[in-house]
Amino acid sequence: EQAAHHYRQALALVEQSGANEDLKGVALSKWGALLERRGLGTEAVKVLREALAIQERIHGAHDLRIFYTKTRLAGAYTSSDRLDDAVAIDRQLLEERRAMFGENHPMVLNAMTNAVASLTAAGMYSEALPLAERALALAESNTDVRSRNTGAELTNLSQLLFFSGRYVEAEALATQAVAALEAAIAPNPLKKH
């Protein structure tokens, strides 16, 4: 509640100061994210839509700030049980990121992961499954963050298989996910402290 109060104060100061619209868009996006994390999805949707309108007017449709605000908006739609809206935004973000960065970029992996989550939440398992498999392949190919991302994508795929009634496969992937996540957090004995 204290954080919410501070954000409201900061937003009021931004508006009173006549600060540029860009700053207002950023403040609204952060405020919307806070509302969504607090479980206030309906309120977050309103704030994030306002932030998105400001940011698109200033920066056009393909600025990274807009990607982040749209991602937050999809999350707010999910927590408001507006799953069709969340799926639509996540699909759009995935296509935009593919067009901007190419298929094998970490930003595309992030968009795939979000799309898998919203498709899964909407019960669209048959559409989510091939995307989850592609996200896993992409995570495994990225040597910079392989263990952490691989573990997360294995977890996502395991959940999808479980929801699809493929329990044996789901259990095997869940075991692999735990191993990958443990490897990601294990201390590196070769690294100097």
C-alpha cells in the first residue's frame, strides 16, 4: 500500500510539473505493472492502456518501451481473466519481435515464453505445445543463459504435457527441468570470488 501511495504521488508530480509525455508514459507503465503485481488487473489494464497510447504516439509501434508495456498489459489481461486479449497481445508481440530481431534472438525467446503462458492459461494447449518446443530449442541454443532458460522452458513444456494428459513425458521433462535449474544456480568452482 505504501508503494502504491508513492507511485500515485510521483504520477501527480509528473502531471503537475508539466513534464514531457514520455516521462508520464514511463511512470504509468510502472504504475500499471505495480497494480498488476498486486492483483489489481482491471485497474492495471486501464493504466497500461493509457501508458501504451502515450508511448505509441511518441515512439511509434516498435520501441522497446512499448514491448515492455504491452507485455505488462498482457499480464494484466491474464490476471483480469481476459485471456483472449492476453493471447492476442502476446501473439502480436511475438510477431513484432521476430520481425525486429530475427527468430533466434533472446527477445524472441522471451516473447515465445509469454505467448506459451497466455495460450496455456487460455487452455489452448495444441497451439502452445509447438511454440513451447521451439522455445526450448531456442533456449538450448543460447549458450549465454542456457541452463536458466532451458530449465524454465522445460518446466513450461512439462506443464503443457501434463495438461494434455501426457503424464509420463511431463514427469521426465520435469526431472530434466529441475536438473537444469539446479545447474543454473550451482556455484561455479572455477569462478574467482
